[in-house]
Amino acid sequence: MHIGLLTEGGYPYVSGDARLWCDRLVHGLAQHEFDVYALSRSEHQEDEGWMPLPPNVHRVRTAPLWMAEDDEVVLGRRARRRFTEHFGELAAVLCGVPEGASSAVRSLSEDAQASEADRFANALYGLAELAREEGGLAGALRSEAAVRTLERACRAPGAHRAAREARVPDLLTVAAHLERALRPLSLDWYEGDGLGAVDLCHAASGGTAVLPGLLARHFTGVPLMVTEYGVRLRTHYLTTPDAPPAVRSLLAAFQGRLAAEAYGRAEVVTAGNTHTRRWQERCGADREKLRTVYPGMDARPFAEVGESPDCADPDMLVWVGRVEPAKDLVSLLHAFAEVRERQPKTRLRIVGAPVGPEGEAYLGHCRSLAAQLFPDEAVGPHAAGDNPVSFEEIGGPGLPAAADAYASGAVTVLSSVVEGFPVGLAEAMLCGRATVSTDVGAVVEVIGGTGLVVPPRNPRALAEACVALLRDPERRARLGAAARARALELFTVEQNIEAFHGIYLEIVSRAPVRRVVLDGAGEPLPFSVPAEAHVPVRWTAASPRLAARGGPGWAAGRPVRATTPVPAPEGAR
């Protein structure tokens, strides 16, 4: 099977989102061929290079989202009018403008009353077809005409309040975001030697990564599959709390419409957990298409710790993760103050690196708070003090690997106020550790009764749960063993790869054959399609539809000649 893997800001680059599970997927499905189509997010990401690629990755094509490349395409009068119509229709949908409220909208919808989803799709694919005919739309999407078109939609009768109140800086911001998100329209990835030649497009995330798959399906009929471990619309709400209302509203509308279009066109949509699945349903995904595929984690680095549960310090709490405000380490430190009042020997190990400037500032704040809550303790008047809270990073002298961090403590704590799939919690479970977690994201689904769960932003409840486990070693052992068994059953690389392999076969078995491969004599090769694919035709020598060089009449497109001879079975020689 030939698969086009679509990524944004991740694989095959050494840093970014979804790179690990994509790498494990490609390595685990060595029997299939992969072409990777990657959208990069920064110059730094490109400079860091790629991960080592296995032999079954045949080609990698990349395009930057961080840099606006000039395609030097100058649109003629008719093309400019078409661009204004399609982009105006797309902007009208985002602004909530009723159909027919403007001349641009009316010109596209005189024949029939279409739904909002159809209006968005018609505008999107209209822009894609124009980009294909003209060679790109990068200049048009960055032009003043695009901003004016967006402004007209915001001021049109029926536009929602946030759009009507958009100011010039808001319009410029939204136009820039739309230009970046729509850059795949101008790529040359969709011909017969690109995504048009694969058997299946697999988008490794929502958002812009889905767009090449939608266009490949639109132009060449390639089936599409979408995988999400976090819904982009939710991410937008969480990451833009301080954005102006117009920017927040218009970009949320775009993410929502794009997600609904992807879910509607995809053959299968997979979610990394039930929490993400609920968001997908809220954005319009059909339940019949949805599958839950948990992230695949490599259990081998945690096997030694998981099989030796007695190596932990019984008075140590451990927190592992990225240091950022969403992890709510402030509540954890206040909870630990209550734990120390009842269990004076307890210590807290915070293991993780800050994320960006905001993370650096948050780490400094947490260090200051720890120094205030826990003055350095000394065993005598001539000894140096020691703080019961330590801040460390994986890779240091005392913690060469993540497993060493989990191994050092009897209880692993998660204090987040926002989570998707809690990877650190699953790692602690693989290590056989009892856990105390806040009830956010997919935590309850991951824990499944093998740990204690408390409300977020509640230091007292967090402290009570930690004390309960610290005082009961037998309960810790039972919960840790159950957690390890659950993690090995649900969250390993093997189950993840097996699930995706089954879905690939399911999709290809339903997909129509789009091309025929001919041998050296010009005869069709009936077994050139993967053995697991379903070929819906009877091969009969007397059929008038079978041409020596043209292939069977049911196949769309020109036939492709085999480049390598096909050996005969050993028994037939």
C-alpha cells in the first residue's frame, strides 16, 4: 500500500508535534510505502533537520508555513474577479453573512440554496481550482484586495456582531492567518506523480495539514483519513484568550468550518481519546466514521522500573512534564505545604523543562514560591539548609531518562488545569506507579480507576489524595500494578500500529481502483494493486472493455507501465 502522510510542524523534523507517533507508525508498518508531505512552522525547525527515516519512506516533500514565498503569479482580470468571488464567499461564511446578502455571494449561489458547509466547500475548492489553473494564489491572498474583500464581508448586512466590530488591525491579522492557512492551495503536490499516485492520504493532525488531503481527494479521488490527538478549534480557544473578539471569532469560524469539511470528506476520523472524540462530534464528525486509537508509547524504557516497584522512595512525590501555567504547579506547591504538615518527611521532585519565555517566567515564579513556602531546613545549627522541593530536568546527572524520574517516587502527581492526552500519566502507569491526578481532559479515561482523581485548582483535595497514598503502601502497590496492566493493554506502540493497519485495509478495501498498471507487453497486471485491496471487477479475456494497451474501461485515467518485471511464482517455473 502507498500512503501519503500529511504533517504540520512535526514529522520528519526532529522537533514539533506528532513526530514520535508518526515515526513509530512508519517504522511499524514496514510492509507499506510512505511519502511524507510536511509543512514546517519555523526556520529553526528546518535547521534542526530530519529524524532518521526508514527505507519504506520513499519521498519527503516540504513547504514552509513560516515564510511567505512569492509565486510571482499575476492574475488577469477574469482570474482576479474569480478570486474576489470565491474569497468573498469564504469570508462571508466566516462572518455569518446570510446567503445572497452581497453581490459576491449572490453570483455564486443563484442556481440553488446551499448549506453553510456547501458554501464554505464551494469557496475553498473554487480557490483551489483557480490556484491550479494560475499556478498559485500566494500573491492574491496577501494582497490589499483580499483585505478589502474581508472587510466588505465583515460590514455586510447580517454579519455577526464580532465581525462588524473588526478594526483595521483585526482585519490585517485575520487576513494574514487565512493566507498562511491556505498556502497549501498553491502547492504542486496534487498531480499524478504526487498525492494523486498514493492509495490513501493520512493527515496526522487537523488544521492546515488536512488541506492537502482534501485537495488530493477533490482533484484525484484519493481517500482521506484524519487523525487528531487534539482538536484545532479547542486549541484555538485555549491559546487565544487575549485576542480581540473579531480575530478570535473569525479564526474560530475558519477552524470549525475546515474541521467540518475534513470530517465530512474523510473515510475515517480517529481520535486519541474520548475527550477529543467529543470535540470532533461537536464540530460535525459523523459517529459512524469515528474510531478511538490511543497514542502508542514505547513501553521498553519503562519495563525495568515497572517490574521493580519496590525501588521507589516511599516519602517522595514526583511531578513530570513541561513547565507552563497550564500545569498549575502553584496549586501543587500549596497542596504540598499541606502534605508536609501531616507527613513531615515527604519531599517533592518537580522534573521538567520550561516551554518558551512564558515557561521560563513561570518556572522562576514557582521557584520563588517554593522558597517562601519551604524555608531551607537544617538538621542542626552548623549544617546547611535543604529545601524539600527540588526542580530538575531529564538528562541531568541524577535523571538520565524519564524512567529514572518515575522510579524515584512512590506517587506520581498531575496537577494540570488543561490536558489533552496525559502522556506523563501513561508513562507513570507503565512504571507501575500509583497516581494522583486532576480531572481534566482525558485523565479519567486514561486512569480508568487505577489512580486517584481530584478536581482541578483544589490544593486541599490534591493534598488529601497524596496523603492517603503515602500512608497506605499496600494500596499504592495494588493501584500501581493495575495501572501498569492497563497501560500495557491500551497504550503501547503495538496496539497503535495494529489499529492503524486495520483502518488502512478497511479504507483501501472500499476505495475504487483509480489506475491500471501494465506489464512490458502492455497487458494489465491484475495483482499490481495491493493484495489486501478489493478490485471490483471480473477479469474476462472475451470482454470487449479490455484493451491491450488501454487497460479495462472501468479504470479512470491513463494506465501506468510497470517499471520492474513481475516474477512468476516458484511453482510455475
